[in-house]
Amino acid sequence: MSSFVTDRGIVHYETFGRGKPVVLLHCWLGSWNYWYSTMEYLAAHKYKTYALDFLGFGDSAKQGSFSVSEYVAMVDQFMERMGLDRARVMGHSMGGTVSLSLTLTHPQRVSKVAVVGSPIVGSGLSLLLKLSGNRQIAKLLYAIPGLLPALMKALSVTYAKDWRTLSEMLAKDLSRTTMESFSASIRDLRHTDLRPRLNEFRVPAMGIYGRKDNIVNPKQGELMRNGVKQHTVHYFEKSGHFPMLDETDRFHQTILEFLTDT
């Protein structure tokens, strides 16, 4: 277990492998653990992966603004501390929005950027996620013991084919998420809109979207296709919001091809 200290507190991260650096950023309500199998796969192909827990999630500190801009600053600070002048960056869902924002605000840091089921504009979030950004609704969910874990367990059946694994991961990560980080992070994501700046991208960008995604509208991939010059967009017909669980082999092969393609 590794960590580094920021002005907001301790940030936890894990590393696998040796080789070219890849920074991995997790989804809302997630942690670095969502990338575990991907880290093993990339390590076998001569990449060194770094997976961080965002502030407010996983084993990182629980104080902060829990905003996209704060997470961008956190990743930039991490890369500076690790001596990573430039790296490939990939994020899932909220982590992908952070990855895109990092590429726009710190273009010198990113050689390639990949996103998985990520909103480019917050209106692409499902109604449930939008409601989660309401502080009063979040307070209610946290006020009734066991309500939120039970709700997420029930919904996980609709989120991934391997819903049992997803449910276990969600339960673990929810137990380490505060009401404030739960609500503030998704509220800020809801008000994010990267569309006006998509034409500023100067590095290759890839999007992976599951056709059955009921968390983030897969049509967000078309925003990348229409706005980013060097784009590659893949639609996984059998996947929901978690292609790494639904179509693992295809997912890994797709990201490897993108990372290694010159």
C-alpha cells in the first residue's frame, strides 16, 4: 500500500509492472481495485501502471471539494511526485472525465488518453446519478442504515453481467465513502461540460462505451467522435457500464492496441 501527501491529505495508490507508464483513474463510488485485472494484464505487456484512489474514495483522505478540478490537480501533483513528465492516462466513468480534463488543462502530461463509459457532458448521466448529487437526497440515503448498500446491490444486477463481483466491489467501496464525497463529486460531474473544448485535443483519444450502459448514455461517444480530431470510439454491444467485467478479453485487447499503437 503506497501513498503520497497533498494539501488535502493522503492519497493512496498502487503500482504494477515495469515499463511505459499508464495512469488509471477509477469511477464514482469506486477505487483503484476496479483496475486490478487490467493492471495485471498491462504489466504482462511491459507497462507500469499507477492506479489512484480519488480523495473521498477508497483509502485516500476524506476531506476536499471532491470536484473534477480538484481531482485534476491531484493527478498532476501525483505525476510530478512520481517523476512522470508524460504518460498515457485512462479513466473509467468519472475517472475518464478527469482524464480528459487533465489532457486539456495540462497537455504536457498526457501522451494518449482513453475513457471508458465517461460523460463528456453531465447531462449524459442517468437520472439516479443526477439525483444523487442532491444533498438532501444523499442525506436521506445515508441516514437510513443499510439503505444505500441494499439499493446498490439491487441495481448491480442491471449494471454488469458479473453482478456478484460488482456488488462485492461496490459494497466495499461504499463503506469507505462519506455522504459528502458521495454527493459532491457527482454533483460537480453533473455540471461538467467539455464539449466547447474538444477541438483543443492534440493527442490521440479513445472512448469505449457499452451499448447497454444505463449509468452513462453511450451516445457520449458520439461527442468524442464529432469533437476530437484524433479519436477512436468503440462500442461494446454486450457491455453495460463495466466493459472490463462484461467483455474482459476484448476490453484488454482494445486498450492494449490503443496504448501501443504509434
